[in-house]
Amino acid sequence: MDREQFVTALAEKGINLSAEQSEQFATYYRLLVEWNEKMNLTAITEEKEVYNKHFYDSVSGAFYFPFDQVESVADIGGGAGFPSVPLKICFPHLKMTVIDSLNKRMNFLNHVGKELGFTDFTPTHARAEEAGQNPKLRESFDVVTARAVARLNLLAEFCLPFVRLNGTFLVMKGAGASIELAEAKKAIKLLGGKTQKVETFELPEEAGERNIIIVKKQEATPKTYPRKAGIPAKKPIL
């Protein structure tokens, strides 16, 4: 889909972009392609594909969850800014924190934030395991989201510690989400979450199945989680 089709597709979902917001997406696309020549941000660079598989896909969580009714959001492993930047463009009021272990990517996002005139946009260079034990960040976000980072049982340990009580962990997954969900059942419960719903849809232009998993944080995460860097990946909760 091109930029015009993208704006129309979002409007059909109740997300109406101003001319300025549409322009911000165009600038973001330009910066993504420019910086991608120097560092690995995305394998997808063709404009129509970026608008569909990155921008539209990143905003899709908002088709099933009211981002207009929350304030603070953290994107874990948010690398090139998916879903954080598209969500921030669509919902400028969001206080958006992006946590990623690669500093180069955070430099890119700082640049994007300046170019797009963002306020309350905080790229943070840290490993999720360490940041999740930081009292300033722990259990302090209304919504924590992640897209294409790790399997769900691992992702739950990376993300749920950041979610405040009664907040939401919103996971973006491709096909095969039901298998991951079954595998992650123990981890989600142990870390204080309860799966509320799974929304399945197809990206436009036959670009594949997507799943939005919405988990409610019902109890505080035990202090021992997240475990030290590297341990969750070696010994995932099963």
C-alpha cells in the first residue's frame, strides 16, 4: 500500500491522520531508508511494503486496544521503532519509552524523535532484563508492547515486569501464535498476567497472518524476575 492507501486504511479502522501526521510517516520512511544504508534496521525497504508490513502492522494493536485511553507505553526490543514510532505518530499524547540493547538503534530513534518533533519520546539503551529491575521503570507503564522480539514465554519475562498493576501487555505475533501461547501459559501466570483475548487478522495485500495477544497484569511480578541477562534465553520458563 502507498501512503495514500495507508491513510485510507487507517481511517477505515477509526484512526484519522492529519496532513501533518501523514507527513511524519513520510519523513520516518525517508530516515529509515537513509540510516538503513549505514546500519541494519530492516530488510524491507520498498515503500509500499514498509507502509504495509511495518507501519500498518505497527498500528494494528490500536484496532483492538484503546491507545487513546492510556498514557505511558513501553516498547521492548523496539529496534528500528516498530511499533513505537507509528503508535506515537498516531497518538501524540503517549509518553513512549523504547528499550533496546543496541545503542546504534537508540541513536537512530533519538534522531527520528527530533526530526518528527516528538515530546515524551525516550529511547533507552538497556537490556530488558536489567531495565526490568530498575525501580524507575519497573511496574510503571500502562501498556508494554513488543513485536517480533522472542518467543512468548521469553517475551513475558522481558515485558511483564514493566507493566503496572491492572496494566496491559500487548504482544504482536505472526502465524503460530496459539502454539506460543500454550507454551507461555506458565510464564504469563507466574509473572502476574492473565491472557484476556487473542485477535487474529490478515495484513492487507496477502502479507500474512497477524495476532494481537492482550494480557492483563493482575498481580505484581515476583522480585526475582526478570532474571539476570542471558538466563531467560538459556532457561526459559516452561
